[in-house]
Amino acid sequence: MKNVDTGALSTAGGTAYKAMSLTDGEIATMSDQSCAAMDQKNQVAPANNKYTVRLNNMIRQMPTTVNGRPASYKVYLTEDVNAWAMANGCIRVYSGLMDLMTDDEVRGVVGHEIGHVALGHSKSRMQTAYAASAARALVGAVGGTVGQMTQSQAGDLAEKFVNAQFSQSQESAADNYSFDLLTERKLERKGLVTAFEKLAKLSGPSATGSSLMSSHPPSAARAAAMQKRLDSAKK
């Protein structure tokens, strides 16, 4: 404990400053540990599982790297309807989402999550999660750098990251990123519209939880915005 600044352990101001000044490398390190904690907590579909086989087929034309880091696609076997991506290229899709959606719709959602990473939203989301997590005091106090978190700290950080909400402008920007990505790769874009239509039926006005299920703007409005872009592209 000789390198620990005991003052930093008791000041919220230092934590907030550290959270906002985290480097890309530190964010990647925290994402590596958080993603590993989530993989350990959840049931990851094995390579020969039908969900893994289906996802691998769906992503053949999707990015293999995100912001210069290898993309790691995996499926969690759960009834939850969700998907997320971290700044280190960790991309996770829940089997509940795959049960609900077609291949084109899942690709649209995956493109949206990749958009959050590419546009820097996932970095700011991790900064926010770090500032509110159990890891903040110790990690921020040891030498001023991010080191190895305990399993509990990494798990807490991951949960706060996954459950955090993006802003309205970030959600809309990620939607447009997905639309442009699908356009660039000559993939069907209608799924981005129908995916949000399905989420709108599930979520309702009082939904809480992941940004997929309780988004701002609401899923119905996002579906309409994507349909408008699709209609304009056809003119």
C-alpha cells in the first residue's frame, strides 16, 4: 500500500478528474478486464452452438476491427434482449435478441453498437461507469494509473457500463453510423428500421435497462428516422 495516496481514496473530486482523463490505452485495459468479467458471468455460446454459427454467418461482411482493435463477436445464451460493444472491440449479442430478430435486423443492431465505439461514445460511457464503480478509489489511487482490477471490481464496472444510457444525440449518431456502414458494405438496411419497430413494441414508455429497451429518442422515432433515410436513398 506504500504507493497508495490515502487522500485520493477519500476524495470524489480526484475520481471524477481521473475518470475524464483516462487515456485510450487505459480504457482498452479496463474494457479487456470488464469484458472478461462479463464472459465469466454469462453463458457464452460455444463455437458449434447454433447461435454462434448464425452470428458468424451474419458478420462475414461486418468489420473485423473497430478503431484499430480486433473485433471479438460472441453470443450470450440468455432470454434478455440486448447487445453491446466496448472500446477494445468486445462485441456481445444476446440470444434473446437473435430469437426476436432476423439476420438483417441483428446486423443493424450490431452496426449500431459498433458505431458507439467508432464515434467515441463507448469511451465516455466507460469513463462514466468508472466514476461510479467500486474500482474507482483503488484504481485511481495506485500510482495514478489503471492496473489489474479484482474480479469483483471488473464485474461491477462491466455492469455499470452495460446498464448505462447513451444520450439522444449519441443514439441517433450510432443509428446513422449503422445505416452508412450497411450502405458501404451493400447490406440490407431495412432491418435497421424493423429492428427498432420490434424494440418499440417490447419497450414501451416506461421501460428501463439497456439502451436498446429504453432509448432516447424512443425506438419508434428511431425507426421512423431510418425509414426516412431509406426512402431518401431510393429517390
